[in-house]
Amino acid sequence: MKTRFIISCLAVSLAACKPASNNAGSSSASEPATGKSSKPQVLVANYPLQYFAQRIAADAVDVRFLAPKDEDPAFWQPDEAAVAAFQNADLILMNGATYSKWADKVTLPESKVVDTSAAFANNLIKVTDVVTHSHGPGGEHSHSGTAFTTWIDFKQAAMQAQAVGNALIKLVPTSKEVMEKNTQALKDELDVLDERMSSLSRKWGSQPVAASHPVYHYLARRYGMNLQALLWEPENVPDDKAMSDLNALLSGHRARWMIWEGEPAKESVEKLSLIGLNGIVFDPCGNVPDSGDFMTVMKANVDALEKAFR
């Protein structure tokens, strides 16, 4: 199958990357944990890396994810306390792909930093011609530069999991056997998701698909989606201008499905239904989900796609 991959961004509203509303299991950036644990301290750039590290290391290390619940970690600006926590960590797990914009403005100990996407750095996707938009406390930003939601290509996610496992084993070599086993178990689950998505790609073929936000680059490339993206948020009901822009997109890209980062507002669903556009939720899960964990969210994402395209 010849993959057709198109990412196009239309400015249709004041949009933002979906923040999670819960950050359970991680420490606040402005309120570091009191009293240093005797365990090695591992700081992570986003929730997927927190999940990978906790799955692999179990209780051998303390894993800390500092981005607050109301911000997208990719555009988070850490305060001085958070930067100090990173600088004092025993291991820093970064996503790579220009995910943590703040890291270019501070000094981190290079010997402790691991770029978990380094293994596929030559295959990162460059994004151009996108619109700057603003939302929440993070202010204005755009998705230009490098696409950063690397883990929704599950083959890449497995490589990131391996990089996390290698770094943790180096940090705590006495737990090597357990960590190797846990790393392989995590990679096996990611491989199953990759196989399910690859099977789906043969079903949707080249049929057009729309997306609410330009965060699905790696999903589209890996699994052959003919996808074009808007700048919409699930909680925002599209106004007349937004609907006009959507209709313009659909005039040349006759999608029947819209992929959302989260559950869209009921009124949005009704508006799209009137023009024959159905919704699917595929949550990239960059921050801690409201319920479940990274793996349960990804399984639910794939379930939704399978149901839509079966």
C-alpha cells in the first residue's frame, strides 16, 4: 500500500494541546517533595516516559514528572524549583524531538540526560507552515519544527521503552535482571498495539481522515493514514468560521471521520454529524489521564479505531 501522508493545519479557533486534568502519582513543580529519598531520583519530560520508567524500574527508583495537570508538558515552562530538581536528578529522561522547549534555555548535566528518541532521530518528522496559537498559562506556541508525539507510533514507543530500560539498568545495575524482564514485557505490549494498528491500516487504505489537532504525524506515517489536521479543541464548540474552514478542508479531503484528542462536546458531535463527519477519540496521553494509565488509554484508542473501521 502506498502511504499518503498529508498534514495541514488550519487556524480555526484559539486552540491548544489538550492538558490532562489529573496528575496523580507525580510531584508538583513548585512544591518539590520534602526530604530526599534514598532511592535514585529519575526526572521525566512527559507522562509516557513516567509510565515506562515506573513499569520497568518498579520500586527501585523514584520517578518524578513535574509538569502540572493544566498544561501540555510539551509547552510547559518549569519554574526555578523544577529546573533545580532536574539539575539534581540522578537520571533525566527526555523525549527528544524538540519536546521540552525549555531545556534549550537551561543547563542540565549532560552525563545524566538520556534522549529516548535518539535511536530514530534520523526519521523524525519536520513540520512547517503552521499557525501560532495561544491557550492557558503557556501562552503562544506553534507546532512548527519537529513533530514530537513520537510514542503514538508504537514501534517508536518500543524503542523509547528500550532506551528507558537501558538507562535505568545503568543507574541501578543490581536490578538488571528484573528491569530487563519488565522492559521486554512492556515492549511486547507495545508490539501488540503496533500489530493491531498495522492490520487496521490495510482496512482504511487511502480514505481521507481529519484530525482535531496537528499531533498525529507519527501515527499517520506509521499506519498509512491520509490525514489532514485542524486546530480544534474537544471542549470548544466550533463557531461559524470554524465550520466554514472545516467545509473548505472537506471539499478537497472528503473525510468521514474526525480524530479527537479527547471526548468532544455534545454540540460539536451534533454539528459534525449534520455534515456526515463522525468522531473517534485517540488520546495521545502526554499528561496523566483522568483514569487508567498509558497502556489502558492506548488500548482504548486502538479499540475505537477498530470499531470505526471494521
